[in-house]
Amino acid sequence: MGIEAKKFDLKILLMEKEQLKQQLKQQIVQFLNLTDVQPENIKDDEPLFGEGLGLDSIDSIELIVLLSREYGITIEDPKEGRKILVDINTMANYILAHQTQ
């Protein structure tokens, strides 16, 4: 594969990742019924829990269901979930690496 083809593949992957991050933001707002949050106001590196978006343990369960239902990703180990549900960037990277649907 030539350099130009590799650059093209990287560009497509980056576009897919940006689209995925926007989709994740919309899904989080919708699935968690965050009526006071606009998807475009969620930063890619903003923590989902605690001081960031302020989600709680019930929300984490709903996010795990979202990953399963929408992306075919099963998280059975809570420790793994804590590593994945950090921020939008981390979730998108995990989905791109593990998506089955």
C-alpha cells in the first residue's frame, strides 16, 4: 500500500471517529434523558463522571447497555467498564477497536 493510500485510510478513520463521537454524544443525552445538556456542549475529553458531565453509577449501567445494544460490545467486568467510560474519546477508541455490529 502506497503512502497516499495510507493517508487516505487514515483520513477516513479520523472522519469515522469524529462522526462516532458526535453520535455518542447524542446517544448519551438521549439514552440518559439529560434534558439540560446539549450534545454539542459535551467536550471529547470531559470526564463523564464526577466533576465533568456528572453521571452516576446508574448512568454507567445504562451506558453499558447502550454499548451492547448499539455497538455489540459486552462489558462484564466493572473494572473494564471504568476504563472505557472515562470520556467520549475513550469510548470512541474502544468502540472502533471492539465493535462487532
